[in-house]
Amino acid sequence: MIVLFFYALFLMMFLAGLLWILIPAFYGLPSIPTKPERIRKALKLVNLQPDEVLYDLGAGNGRVLLIAAREFGARAVGIEVGPVQCALIWLRAVAGGFGDRIKIRWEDYLKSDLSEADVVFIYATSKEVMKSADHLKNQMKKGSRLVSISADFPAWEPSAFDDRDLIFVYEMPPKRGNLGTYMLKNAK
Ligand SMILES: C[S@@+](CC[C@H](N)C(=O)[O-])C[C@H]1O[C@@H](n2cnc3c(N)ncnc32)[C@H](O)[C@@H]1O
């Protein structure tokens, strides 16, 4: 009986691990979390305020949502295609006492309604960022902000940029331009 229990447990963990890796891979974006210090820097650069609504597109292990809710007092919504990631985020939010401030949606962010967001956070490859640009432009409300880690939106001019940690902030609707036009304007 005990052997059977451990066998079932091992099988479930193996399947969960497989889903954790395979589903993000299918969507072209692996589950690699951003370092906490980089998240804090990004949320400061985008000026996240208490009670603002932050969306994390591809929420992974929920780290961004927890930092946004716990340290910035924001309401955080994760959009995530991985069911195991969604379950983990829900557990972490409830266990951390943030069940009412953190929500998770099992969805493809390229099809998600983002109209409620004050701030959108994205950590993706250049290819995925380019794929999401039209959807973000159509969905994000006027005056909302977008913060991107590592990859910039090549047709938009950032309103803030951190060159050490490669963090790009954009105001909606996006301004035509690019990082070069931003650098020229801000050259000392
Ligand atoms: C690079 S991780 C980022 C995790 C988290 N945002 C962070 O910065 O720590 C990308 C996550 O996006 C998820 N993902 C990939 N494509 C997606 C899509 N189209 N819609 C929703 N989630 C997606 C993956 O499952 C993965 O967990």
C-alpha cells in the first residue's frame, strides 16, 4: 500500500514537472524567473503605486506578483499558460495571505483582456515581444505603463530605460521611435 502511494506520488510529480517544462516550450517561452532584485528595480522604474493593477504576462512561479503585492501594495494579476505554474501561484498567494490581492488566469496572454491593467510586466524573448506588440497596443488603456525585461519593442520609444539591467518602460499609447531616439533625447 505504501509502495503504491509513493509510486503514485512520484508519477504525479513527474507529470507535473513534464507539464512545467513542455507547455511553456510549446508556446516558445521557457519558464525562467526574473531575479528578485531586477523585479524590484523594474517595478520602481515603472513607478508602480499602491492599489494599482499590475499584470504579469507569463507569470511563471508568481514571483513578480508576490513582490508587487507584498512590497508595492499593488493588486496583481498573472496570465499564465502552464496549469502547474497556475496551481503553484495560487498556492503561494493563498499561503502568503495575498489570496485577495493576487489573481491568476490560465490563459494565453496574446488573447487576454488587458484593459484593466495600470502596469503590464513582461519578461520574454525579442521574438515573443514583437509578437505581443499589436495586442498590447490595442488592449492597454491610455496612460498605462508597460515594463519589459531584457527585450525592447523596436518600433516604440521608451519613456525610461535602465542600461545595467536592460529594463524598458513604455507609456501607452506608445510613442513611435526606438531606443536610439530615446538615447539621443537623453544624451547629456
Ligand atoms: C520567462 S518566464 C517569466 C516568468 C515571470 N514573469 C518572471 O519574470 O519571473 C515566461 C512564462 O511565460 C509563460 N508563457 C509563455 N507563453 C505564454 C503565453 N502565450 N501566454 C501566457 N503565458 C505564457 C511560460 O509558461 C513561462 O512561465
